[in-house]
Amino acid sequence: MTVYLLYVISPVLVAGVVRLFSRDPMTDEKNRNWCIVLCGIIMALMVGLRHYSNGSGDSKLYYDLWERISKMDFQDFVNYMDNADLEGGFLMSNFVLSRVFPDPQFTFIFSGIFFAVSVSLFVKKNCKDVILPFVVFNSLGLFNFMVQGMRQAIAMCICLYAYEMAKKKKIIWFAVIIALAMTFHASAIVFAIAYIIRFFKLNFYGGVAFVAGSAIGIALLPRLFDLMNELMNEELVLGAVKEESSRLITILIHISIILFGILFYNFGNKKGDYAPFIYMAILCTMMYTLRNTASNIVERVSYYFMFAQMVLVSNAIDNIKNKRTKLFFYMLIIILLFALSVHKASYSILIPYEFMWK
């Protein structure tokens, strides 16, 4: 548990080290970049050097898959690909990379590097404070999910690049990147909603449009669920799932983050506007909550939008002008997220977190 909790709080430790060796404030671009790079390196090492026995067992499946594919010739791979119940992009990447790097540990090393680079670039492009986003990433569930649901995690990270295209209103490139993400996990199609949400404003009309869209989505949930099952080749059904107290705590924290983001939202300031992330955070929380009345697949889909919470915490705290108030909320957020991590660690199947040399 100690290693895991040290990782959770590592962004704060990184900030302390950077500040120790620099006379410039943490708002300085050079210091911001150092923090992002160091946090990214730590993330890549945590993901890439983990032991395959960590978590639910999916890591072992991907570990064995890499080893198996590395021994196939091209024709054997084509035959395997025709019958495998896995997306083509994921299988092709395994085949190409395992030609050069046959050691199955590289399936974690490459995914860890990709996760770290993608999340770090997302933080750099969208977050004003660069420490809290990584704490949110480590604490709220994104890290835990990424080291277990590797295929979907790759698709999620690809979608982060799609969002940058949405910001630039490049719908063709947005669609191409979403299609690429779907070759790693078909569920990535849900992120297409982000192109529309990107243009929502935090006002009456934006709120009405979001509520109307959410109501339509919930009404069409059975049909959407059938579509997801078809795309993912699953046979999951709608139905209530047992409610857990730990899940309720997480939902309350999600709601608190949304309220915090709205409370310190700078209305009228178009530069650095994070209104779309507020809507994505609400959508994420709704999906996460629907897990109790629909299916755990809805919860899995919610992770595509959970990156929004990173932006909300970061940019809302930056909007606080009073230094004492900012410090108070900064410390409070870190303490609450760390407490959540301790609580999750008490029952997480990732604990103890083992490395490849165990």
C-alpha cells in the first residue's frame, strides 16, 4: 500500500522538488513543464514496470497475448486475427511491436509511455495548475482503471487527441481519430459526443440543451446499450447492480468537484473557458451513477469523460484570487483526494502493487 499511496501523492512531491531547485514561482512555464515531465515519467514507470499479476487478471491476459503473438508468423497472425474477439488495431500494434520487442513486459512499457505522454499533453494544453490534475488522475480512479483495462485505456488516450481537434473545429480529423480509437476499443464511439459538448456554454441555453440531450440519451439507453453490445461483441444486459458504499463516496466527490468548478467559474472570460469540461464531468457522473440501475458497462464508458474532472479542479483553483483562500482549497482538495485513495486502497485488488522484479 505504501508504494501506491506514495504514487498518489507523488505530484505534490514533484512540485516540492522543482520548487526547491528553482527561484521562479510554480506559474513559470519552465517549472510547469518540469512538473509535467516528471509526473509523466513516474506514471510511465508505474504502469510500465508493473507485474502482470496486479489487478483483476486482464494484465496477465495482455502479457500472454503479446508473448503468443510474438511467436507467430504473418499468416498465423492473420488466421488468429480473423477468429480473435479483439479489436484489429490493438492486435496489429501487438504484432508490429513484438517483432522488435518480444519480451511481453513491453506491452506494459509501451502502454505506460503512451498513457504518460497523452495525459501529460492533455494537462499542458488544458490545465492551468499542473499538479492537482495528476493528483485527481491518481486518486479518482483513472490510474486504477488504466492499469487493468488496457485496451480501453489506450482508446481513451487516443480520444484526448480527438478532443484537441474538436477545439479547433476540425471535425474530419476528430472523426478519423475516434475511428482509430475504436480499433483499440469499440466503446470509443461514445466520445463522439464530445464534439457537440465542446461548444456548450455555461448559461441557460447550454444548460437546457444538455438536460434535453441527457433526457433523450437516458430514454434511448436500451437501444444505445444494444448498439454498444454489438460493437463490443458483448452480451451484457440492463439491470440493477448492487450498490456499494465506496461508490457512493466516489459519486459525492464527483459532485463536489462539479460544484467547485461552477462556484469558481469565471463567467464572461472566454479565454481559458472550461465550460465544456463541466458538462463532460456531469455526464461522467451521470454514467457512473447509472451503473447502479443499468450495468457496469455504463460505468466503464464514463471513464472517457473523467479527464474533465482534472481540468475542473485545476482551472477552478486558478480562478481563486485570494491567496489564503486558494491555499485553503488547494490543501483541502489534496487531503480529501488522498483520503479517498487510502479508502480505496483498503479494498483494491491492485494492493499490494507489485513490480516486474518481484
